[in-house]
Amino acid sequence: MTSLELRPLSADEARREHSGEASIFWVDGAPGDEDLVVLGIAADGVPTWLMLVEGRCVGMIGTHEPLEVGSTLEIGYHVAPSVRGCGMAKAAVRLLLNELLRAGVAGVVAEVDRRSPHREASLAVLRANGFAPLDADIVQRLFVEPVDGADLLHRPLP
């Protein structure tokens, strides 16, 4: 897999991109409808990162609320259809967890809708990053906690 990097997306850049003033170089098939929704949320200041490979945006990842030391945050991500199945989401979640843990976040939650056509792939991404089931509701909740204050991301990925 080509190296993936995360770059913070500012609210101003998200507003410009959402309004059609394209400044982000997207992969084929992006931005899609889901990307436009995320850009709108990012324009409101919700922490969002671009997933970049060789300068091209392959997706976005972020939290559902502002970063706060000691908090538990929910994350969400979206990968362009043209690059799904290439390990991009797995790498992006790993990188974002590192950022969040360094920022002092106490835990991270992700929800995977049981009706999602991408449910199994998303569960695999999250499990590969150390998430474990919390409950059996319609929406699967997964959680990661720091282990003895150590950065979870220094563990090798399976």
C-alpha cells in the first residue's frame, strides 16, 4: 500500500470546497455525496482530516464532536469507492487514534450501522485497530481505551 497521511481540514477550506471552490485534488469518483456531507460538517468546525495518498484525497476521517482532554469521542470515516479494499481506512483509523490519544482523549467510539452495505468491512477496519464490541444494539458500538497509558498504535497491526 502506498503511504497514507492525514492532513487537518480547516473549517475555511471545508466551506470553500463545499461551495464549489475546489482546492482539494480528489481521486476518481470523489467527492461523492457522503464527502459533501462531511465537508458541511467540517465547515462547522468539527475536527476533520483529509486522507491523502501522493497528494490526492482518498477520503476523510474525523470526530463527531470537538476534541476535549479526557473525553470519549466518536469517530467516522469515508473512503472513495475507487480505493476501497486497499487498506486506506485501516491506516487512517490507526493514524487518527494516534492523534486523539496524543491530544489526551480517554476513549474512542465508532458506530457501524447493521444496515450498512459496508458493515463487515468497517468492522474489520475497527477490529484491526483494537476496537471491541460494547453492545448488541441495531448499531454496533466499538471502543478503544489506552492500555496503561501507552499509545495503542505502537502495537503492530495484524
